[in-house]
Amino acid sequence: MSTGRVQYCYDIITHEYNLQGKIQSWDVILEGTIVYNPNTGEIYSANNPRLDLYDISGVNSQLSPYFKGVSTGYNIMPSKVKFYATYDMEARLNGKIDGVDIDPPAILKFGTYTAQFYAYRD
């Protein structure tokens, strides 16, 4: 029996929140690995994916965004793996933002978001 081939997979997903007319956007990276038989192509295992903030340059500098309540998982199919995550996004308001009528300090709840992608073997 041959050894399985391990393949790293990821996707970068952009999410947005409208803060009183001011769009806040950030990228998350969802990453995982799959293991497949290089002779048959059959995917026979995967790991629970990891979710991280990747880019927050689209979020106002007076906000410190963070995840809360992250849940991740995967589904193995014959030729692909679906990696997914659900998370609550929040941000601490550290200073006044022009045009926003919320006074700091405050915790802003952006809502619940889902990130997902399909990984295919090489």
C-alpha cells in the first residue's frame, strides 16, 4: 500500500459590515489539509480547518476586530473536501469615528459570518 499524499489547502474570504454607512471589510483565511491516495486520487482524510484574520486594512483604525465563538468543520466527498467555519465578529471601538454616533469605549457586534471553500487534490 502506498503512503498518502498530504496537501495543504486554503482560501481567503472577504466579509463586510455596514457601520452606519461606513463599510468595514476584512479578509479571513481558512486553511486545512487533505490526505489522498496518489494512485487512485481517493481522499481519505482531512483535518479540522483553522480560521484566522488575514487582512484588516479595510477596518477603521479606531476598531480592533476579533473573532468570538468560532466553529469549524469539514465534509469529505469522493473528489473534494468542503472546509467551513462560522464565527461571530466583534470589534472594540477605541476612539471616535467621524460620522458614527457611537461613543468609545464600546464593543460592536458585527454579526455571524460563514466562510467555506472546496479543496481538490492536486
